[in-house]
Amino acid sequence: MQYALRSLGRKMQTRRELLEKLLKRTSPEVAERVLGRLEEWGYLDDRQYAEAFVRSRRERWGPLRLRAELARRGVKDEIIRAALEDATDEGQGALALLKKHAWRHKGERARMVRFLQGRGYSLGAALDAADEYARLHASEENG
């Protein structure tokens, strides 16, 4: 129990992440009992973890990457879906990322789309954001 509390004190973790750590030190029965107690006390909550994870990374990553990372960490699909519903609009997030990292893509559509897809945006959102960025950039040069 002390090990689990110290581990959670250092870093917020999912149930699966903490279970994997506990299984290296104790039996599955004891690990499950400890996890149950921690959940009961409110120290271990995958829903809170997912919301905090999305909040802290939504300006850098798109919804596809956020979903993949949360799933890799053992968060259930319905919790992931709920956490991503509260995230900002995908198109606005992609456009903001393009504006922030203009030096990376230099206004080239293909580079913008590759950059956004690498950050976890869907092809449709990346194309829309690249077109919107080009339209805004063109109007700034003309106006």
C-alpha cells in the first residue's frame, strides 16, 4: 500500500500502469485489493487521469494521438471518449498549431498536412486547417 501511495504521489497513473508496477512486487490478489482500496478512497481514478491528460496535451496533440496514448496506458474506451468530448474543436486546434509552428511548414500545404497528421489530427481536419491557414495567410499578404 505504501509503495502504491508513494508512486501515485510522484505521478498520476492509470489503474493499469499502477497494477503493472504492483505486480512486480506482490501477488495479483494483493495488488487488486490495494487498487480497489485506492479507488475507493479516490486516489486512483482513470476518468480524472484522462481528463488531466487531455487538458495538458490538447494544444500539442490532436484527438487521434490523444486517443492512442490513453489507450496505450490502459484507459477504457468510454472514458477516453468522454475526455475527448470536452477537448477543443479539432479544426481550431489544428489551425492554432499551424500558426504557432509556421517555421516548420513554411506555408507548404503538404508539409502542413504531414505535420498535423504527425500530431494526431485526421486527414480531413489537417486538409481543412491547411486550406484555412493558406486563406488567412493570403488575405494578410493582400490586405
